[in-house]
Amino acid sequence: MKTAAIDPRARILSLDQFRGYTVVGMFLVNFIGGFQVVHDVLKHHNTYNSYADTIMPHFFFAVGFAMRLGMLKGAETGAMVKRGLGLVLLGFVVYGLDGNYKTWASLSELGWWGFIEKSFLRSPFQALTHIGVTCLWILPVMRRRSRDLILFGVGSGLLHLALSGWFWFEFLMRVRVIDGGPLGFLSWAVPTLAGALACDAVKKYGAEMALPVLLRWGVVLSVVGYLISCVHGMEAPPFWPPWNPVDLWTMTQRAGSLSYQTFSAGFSLLVYGGFLWLADIRKPGFESTFFRTFGTNALAGYLIHSMVGDVVHKFAPKDSTLLWVCFVTGVYFLITWSFVRALEKRGVFLRL
């Protein structure tokens, strides 16, 4: 029997839990990635899709879901534009620019184009900036039918692939951009629109009827993403080191490749489906308070966790034992959670 559609004005608990899991996953891989004793699957490598590389696409999936839901609630396009621009500006402030100019002469001799080329290719384009630019890119279709979202996502991914084959992949690998660089928004649109489509399914069919749809498409997109990476021959599956040299078909977060983003969109659907089943079907109303705290105040957690990590890392050398790594990781999570929980208790939520 078809379950009731979800009221677009209601808060979807599974989304908060999924976002909380994503924030916790980000904290974990960002903190432990530099330790020698930690398994490679928990680190970023830029040569294959590790567990650490699955986290950032989850954020885009959640953003797409929330953005679509917000528009169903009547959010105005102008407000969405301001949020996107605000995230871009915040990203530039948080990550800084690439340039470090000691004298006016060294800056002025670059000219305008030289200044842009030397200052904006790497450091500024990380998570917050990518989310802001991607939201602005997909905004024109976010009030349209699901079919239009699919077509726009496919078109964006293919455009990214075409530009990568033409010049972008060689350039980004040479410059060593972060998370796809300035053109990354084209492929980051794929998991973001997957989140918007998941929202459509949940609000239309209700949790129970939407779950098999999400899981089916999660499997399809995951398989398609892997097959794209096998264009030049059988490649290692996700979470395993590559068998072949890295190229534009490889699943790599650095390049924001189409294979990586397609697989990530499918994997996000599968992971979100697990939270949908747990929080909205098996035990309606169930929530982890740990995930809730981070999921409802993700931006605050994002801004706080790096400062806490910098302090705690001073007491944890890269060659620390596994026992010590586990201990300092626990301390790191406890301090970060305490700050974000204190904000939650006071009703302070950072949002753009």
C-alpha cells in the first residue's frame, strides 16, 4: 500500500541524521588521515575512491535535498542566490587565496589575469566554495520537473568530461587543484541533483515506497560510475588502489571526475536509504542525538572542527601508536561536540 507523501513543510529526520553522519565522517577522515598507522582506505589519495572520498559528495547530496525541499517550502530564488554567494565568500575567507605577495611590485606586475591565475586555482576552491558555486549553477532548474533535473545533471557531467578531455584534466593535475578546481561545479552538480531527486521521491511517495526506488537507483549509478572508470580496461573497484595509471576516467576527488561523481551519487543514495529506513520506516522518530547535534548545525561544526584539530594534533605525532590515535581522536570529537552542543542548547545555528 502506498504510504502518505511527506509534507514539504515538515522536517525530514532521516536527512538530519544523514547529514550528521556525513559531518562526523568528515571530522574523522580529516583528523586521522595524517597518521601512519591509519588504513589507506580512510585517507585521501587522489588516485582512487577511498572511504574518505565518499564523504564530500554526501554533503552535496544533502545540500541538493535541502535546497529542493526549501524551494517546495517557498524559498525565493533571490534568497538562494544570496546563500550561494555567501558560501563562496565564506569559502574564500576560510581557505584563503593561493597568492602570497610580499611587495606591491610583485603583485602589480602580474596584471589582472595573472592575479586571477595565481590566486584562485587551488586553495579557494574547497568544500564551501564548491557548494556555493554548484548551488548557483543548478538553481535555474531547481523548480522544474524531475526529468529536467536529470537532463541537467547528465549534461553537466558530460560537459565536464568533454572539457577534461580537451584540456582541463591535464591542467588540473599539473596545477594540483583541490576537489575539481574552478570547473568542479560541473561534476559536483551530479550528486547535488541526485539529492534533489531523492527529495522528490520521498515527498511524493513517502518513505516506505521511496526506499526501493532510492536503493535501485543507488545501485544503478554506483555500477555506472564504476563502468565509466573501466573505459580503458578493467579497473579496481571502489575503495581499492588503482590497477592502471590515473587518467580522466579514474575515480578521483582531485579531478572531480565523472566516474567518481556518478559512483558517489549512487553511493549517497544507498547510504541515505539506510537512514531513511532506520529513522522514517523501521523506527519512525528515531534519531542519534550525536548525529542530530552535528546534522542540524553542520556549518558551525565545520568551522569549529579544524581549529580543534589543529590544537589536538600538536599532541599526536604522525607516527603515533594506534592506541594513542584512538585516544586523541576521542578527545578531538569530545571537544568539538561540546562546542557544537553548547550552541545547540542556546538555539544558535549557523546558516547562510
